[in-house]
Amino acid sequence: METKTESSYRDTISIVDDKGGRKWVYPKKPKGKLYNARTIVSIILLAILFGVPFLRSDGHPVMLFDILNRKIILFGTFFTPSDYYLFGLIMISAFVLLFLVTAVFGRVFCGWVCPQTIFLEMVFRKIEYFIEGDYTRQMELNKAPWDNVKIFKKFSKYLIFFILSFIIANTFLAYIIGTDKLFKIMTDPMSEHLSGFISIMVFTGLFYFVFAWFREQACILVCPYGRLQSVLLNKNSIVIAYDFIRGEPRGKLSKDNEKKTGDCIDCKKCVYVCPTGIDIRNGTQLECVNCTACIDACDSIMDSINKPRGLIRFDSIEGIETKTKLKFTARVAGYIAVLLVLITITTLMFTSRKEIDVSILRTQGMLYQKIEGDRVSNLYNIKISNKTFNDLPVSFKLNNIPGEIKVIGENVNLKAAGIYEGSLMVIIPEESIKTVNTPITIDVYSGDNLITKEETSFLGPVN
Ligand code: SF4
Ligand code: SF4
């Protein structure tokens, strides 16, 4: 958006100084209706984040992302590698939903849902305000000599940050390996779970680095979603916007020029509270994470000068320029259509998904073998994915032709949520073989339950 202000701010990043060094952001402690609402939302989301790893369905975690052991559980449903296309579809649908929400409501995800913002603004920053005080106190403390007070404040702050990072790292790991394994790592001797212990410490260090030092740089410099804003947003997207028509020309409140200036009294409160160090009056910027702190700050100023609230508000640039409401654009219609198609495909695939996947393929490069008793054998590779949480004994029967099936090795005993890979031999009397390539059907049973019928072929001599 080009406003009536200079646009030189677009040539620089708010958190980088003229020499290319980092400008540390000291945001003023926010307060107001939206900040309170965000606090409530973040408490709910944090409770969900920390609580979900402990939730069980039939004794199993409802969410698990154990990628190393190919074990993914989403909302109590177990996904094996053969289901990863479904998992991929769910992820694509989630991305399309995110793009749709962004096209309509801007970067609302960043301000209200993103774990980075929630942890930084609602957890770590609150602790910082509690220990070191508001932004001016923090600046003073950083400039002050290292006396006992400063040592105590800094030490206690970073100790709490480290403990919190440790808790977050453990929670993160609980989603990957499950709480049972995590408790084992914590309670068993360290030497028995060295890799688990190293993982916890690496993640603790990573979270500590991000929340104690890296901070808003994650949103501005690293996050790919943040960098996509310029292509996702348009003039009709609802963003945190400064009403430049109402606000400009800005100027200090005084009796002399009261009539000549707009509603912005240039108090810069909206700039002081911004955790990414930008001036929203310059227009929509990539750095804005929609935290709403500037809305609260400006509303409190408008209250104090008896002007209507909403000089900074949720609105589209089009809405501000033309004073019209949100428009339903072709792009939004396109996103909705794609999203509906993806949801339909995912639902259909999900509902037609088998709980046990069986694949029986003749072993490559092997021909038939004649064995005693005028019989012919073929070797097959079998792979069975058990997507249930029960152990299943599995057996095989030839369906459409006389003969027998011998499993190589031990009987197939499929572990709960496990994958079995092995071999079996199909043996057919030579007299029953009429062609070089005989279609056969193998019935796969668990106990007396027929799980599936697998079609394959049998090589043999022509009589
Ligand atoms: S807080 Fe409101 S009045 Fe103050 S500078 Fe920002 S936009 Fe202008
Ligand atoms: S401009 Fe406003 S909403 Fe955007 S990050 Fe800064 S304070 Fe938050």
C-alpha cells in the first residue's frame, strides 16, 4: 500500500541498523481488550499443546509423529507408510486452508495461533516484563553496570527461560516418541538413552536460542509463510491497517492546529508496542505479525482524546480507501473450490481406507520350481501393515485352485500398529496348471475373519 507518508521504510528491515547489525526490539508492554482476548486464546492453545501428548484412546496416544519408526497417529487413527498419500493430502488441504484464511483475513494465524508468537509474546515476554519491567526499564537495565540487582534479574530470567525451553523440548519430543518413551528417558540411567537425552538437550538449546535471543527474526527472516505474504495478500485482505484517510495529516494535538490535522496525534504509541519494531502507519509490511498490540495502543489514545476507536483496526486497504466491506473475490472462490475438492478426495480416501494393507508379489527374478509329488512352487514377498492397535495372527489360503501355502519362517503374527515383511511359498499340483501364467487368489485371514483377497499370478510349466 502506498500511503501519503514516505516509502523509504521499504528499503530497510525494521530490526536491522544502518551498519547491518541487529536493532534489539524493546516493545512496550501491551494492554487492552485484544491483548486480553489473545491471552485467553493462548492459554487455551497452550493447554491443548501441552495436554495432547497425554491423551489416550484405547491406551494409545491420540497424536504421535514417530517418523523414525514409521508410526504416525492423527486423532487416534494410525497411519502407516502406505497411507502417507493421505497424510500428504491432509497437509495440502491444511496449506490451502491457510492460504484461503490469509487471502481473506491476512496474517491472523501469526498473531493468534502460531506457537512462535504465542510462546514469545504470551510466555517469554510476559516473564521478561515481570522480572525486568516495561521497555524503558529493560533498556536502562541493559545499560546499567553488572551490580547484584542486574545479575539477579538476568540470571533468574535466563534460568526460567532455560527451564521453559526444556519443558517445550520435552513436549515437542513427546509428540515424536510418545510420553511413555519420554518418561523412560527421564527415569532410566542416562547411558541407556544417550540419543534421547542428546535430542532433549539439542531441542532445549534450540528453543532457548529462539525465545531468548533470536525472537522476532524467526518471523521476519526465517518463516516462509511470513515471506509469502506479499503474494497471498491483496487489497481486499483484512489486515491490521492504519486508516490513513482519517489519520493524516498527522500532528500533535493542539488548539491551534486541531482542525488542520487528522486523528493521528503522532504519539508513536503504536510504534512503541510493536514487537517487530515497525510503524504500521507506513502501511502493510512483511514484518507485521498481526499481534494487534498497536490497535490496543491506539484505541487507548483515541479514548483519551475523545476520538472514535479504530484508527488502527482490522480492515482491508480497499475498505479504508472506499469505506466498503469485504469483497468476495475470484481468488477466494478459487481457494474455496480447491479446498472443497481436496477435502472431498481426502474424506473419500479416508473412508475407503483398509485397516490392514496386504501386498503379495511374486519374488522378482525367481522362476517356478518343481518339487516332489509332481508339484510346482512359486516364491512370493508379502508385506502387511496393521493399522489397528491389536495384535493379529494372520494365515493364508489358496482360493481358486487346489494347492497349499507355506509361510517361510515363523507364522505371521502381526504386531499392533506394526508392519510384517516376509515370504511365502505357493505350491500347486502340476496337473492343475494349464498356462504359463495362472491367475491365483490368496485369501488372507485373521483367525476366522477374512481380511482381504489378494490377486496375483503363478508361473508354471505348460502340460
Ligand atoms: S497510536 Fe494512534 S495516534 Fe498515536 S501515533 Fe499511532 S496511530 Fe497515531
Ligand atoms: S504493526 Fe501492530 S499488529 Fe503488526 S506486529 Fe506491529 S504491533 Fe503487531
